[in-house]
Amino acid sequence: MTEVTRAHVGQRMSQIVTHGDTIYLAGQVGNPGDSVADQTKTCIERVETLLAEAGSDATRILQCVIWMADMADFAEMNAVWDAWVPEGHAPARACGEAKLATPEYKVEFIVIAAKG
């Protein structure tokens, strides 16, 4: 049986769940009230930190689902994303509009990655 491990476990969620060689991250958000670009940068920083802790990095991201409070901000978010995603390692990605946990959140990243 493949082991499931969890890190940064709270009552509602774990920030990292690993099953075999696959890493699942909880949704990562930026600082409430920041611009879309700044929230995107913060999401990326948090994803990088959690992936490093789990034994991975941005080149090993398999999928990223991005929720945005307003698709009118799509280009602003993509400018930060495009500057960050490692060349030749773009993951499968989906992006949609949704109400986030609070109106101050503008973007949320949900990441699945491989260890290694």
C-alpha cells in the first residue's frame, strides 16, 4: 500500500499531501488587498516553498488550476505567470473565475506536482 503523508495539517486542510511520488498542495493565495500581480507573486512564492519542502520544484509541476475573482485580471496574472514558469516545463493548466474565500483574494493556485 502506498503511504499518504501530510504536512502543515490543520483541522480543515493540509498544506501538502503526498501519495507515492505525487504531491498535492492546498490552494495558495496572496495577501488580501494586494494587486493581482502581487497576489500572483505571493502564490508562486508559497508554491515554491511548499514544493521544496516536499522534495520538488517548479519544473516538476504536473498541473495548476488557477481561480480568479475576475477574469478581467487574466492578462495581469499571466504576465507574472509567464515570467515565472520554467521554459519547457509548462504544466497542464486551467484557469477560471470563481468567488474566492474572501473578496480581498483575487487569485488562487492549486498545484499537483511530481517528487524529484
